Amino acid sequence: MHIEEVLKMECILCKNTTVAKLSDIKVKDLCKVYSAWLSYDMSEEFKDIQAISYVECCDCGLRFFFPVIAGSDRFYDSLSKKMGVNYYQHEKKEYEFAAGFIKEDDTVLDVGSGPGIFKKYVKGHYTGLDFNPLAIERATNESVRVLNESIEEHTEKNTSLYSVVTAFQLIEHVADPPKCLQACLEALRPGGLLIISVPSEESFVSLQENAVLNMPPHHVSRWSDRSLLSLEKLFNLTCVDLKHEKLERIHYESFIFLLSNITVRTLLGWDKGKMIDVSFRKKIVNVLSRFLKPLYRSVYRNNLLWPNGHSVTAVLRKR
């Protein structure tokens, strides 16, 4: 992505004070895309903020949005009602991968657990943490232990209790990643494993236009392999493994549509669209892309040709 300028701004992860600005987003355009499918007044989330910068730390490589705007409880309640059970996937490759590092005698803390779907992959003791009342009710009905506590609150009473702490699709949502990660590590025994899964900035996900669920107030940051590996030095960890999942069936149509979009823009001689594009050009691209989708479906019919998918998972050992 093209660097527009270098700014003096503190990275929300490593606190380095030099970041590269990659793009600017008009809040009114972001709200317009959200409102197309979510019945919620997004202006409440952004208050009087008119524009958001998308930046990359020149040291750790973390990409994040500034000013930092994390979603309110009302936003997530509205999102949960809109998406229903689809907000929590029952089967994830990252769950299968993480389960390979968990033994029968492990004690597992799953931060941002939702209804505790990961429990069925855990052989030993499992505790989940989440704020979503519908998720907690569902977990309770299925006899899964999910507590309505933050990781900071939980750690105060359970320091060094767990041998494994997991955070699936969590840290990209939080406004203060170091605070969240430090609390996770305080709950972890020395030698224990911290398993983190995030959307990969090195996958097709980073190229999608109008992907509001990968932007504020849903996602605050975007993670590459470089930024995940920077956690070793920042938190005195050792990376045991770093695994990119292959494209999953649930994301297949999004991938095909992206390829079609890129091809149309190339054929028309138009530059790649902005992160948020509400122009008439975008509407033309979307219409024409429908004619190319069957072609790309035939090319990528064989899943052996599929690229890396949505998420990357890092397994880190506490020293």
C-alpha cells in the first residue's frame, strides 16, 4: 500500500513514535457503508470525528486506525442481533490447529470466547470470558463455563493459574492491545502458551474494499506476521509456531468477488479503489464483476489452488 506521509504518532502496540500514513477514511463514507446493512446510527460511535487515518508502525509493523475508536456495547449488541449465530463460527481451522498444542491436563482460559465453542476442542479444564449476554446464556444452556468478566478483572483473582490462554479474533478489536496481552500473560504460568488468532493482513482480506467489519469501530488494528512476531521482544515470549490457514469455504465467495473486482478495475484502467469507496465507479465495478465470477469459480474449483485464507494463528510460549 502506498505511503502518503510519515507521521509523529505513538504506536498503540510498541509505543514507537514514527508511523507511516497509508490512507485516510471519511467517517461519513464509512457510516454510509455500515448503514447499508446494519440498522444502527453509526454516527454515535464516531461523535464529532470527521476522518480516520490508517497507519503502519515503522518499527513493529502493526497497522491501526487513528484516532482509536473501539465499538461500544450498543454497537456489538446491534451487530450480534443482525448476524445472529453467524457471528460465531462453529468450525474453524484455527481451533483445530490450537487444539494440537493442548494436552488433557491443561487448564485453558479462552478470552473473548463467545458461547465457548472452543470448549469441544479442549480435553482439559476450560474457562471462557465474554461480555455478550446472549453468548453467555447459550454457553450456560450447554453447560460451558463462560464468565462475564474482562481479562483484567479475571487475572486479579487468577494470576499464573492457566497453562494455556487463547484469544481468537480478539486483539484486533481492543483499543489497548498491550494492556490486554499483558493481562493474558499474567493469567498464564511460566512456560505456558499464549495462542492468538487474528485476520491476516497478508491475505486477501487486506485488499477488500468497503470491508467495514475489518475497520473501526469493529476492528481497531490489523496484524501481519511481522507485528505478531514483534510480540516476542515486547513481551518476552518465544514463538513456537505461526500458521496461516488455507482459504475456508465460508470466505470463498468473498475471495472470488475480490478477484473479479481487481480484474474489472485493471481492464478499465482504473486504479484500485480506496478502503472505502462509495463512488459510482464502485457500483459499475460490482455490476461487471458478476459476469467474471463464474470464470474465477471454474479456475479455483480445485481447493488445492486456493491461497492462504482469512486468519493467522501465533503460538507463543511465556519465558
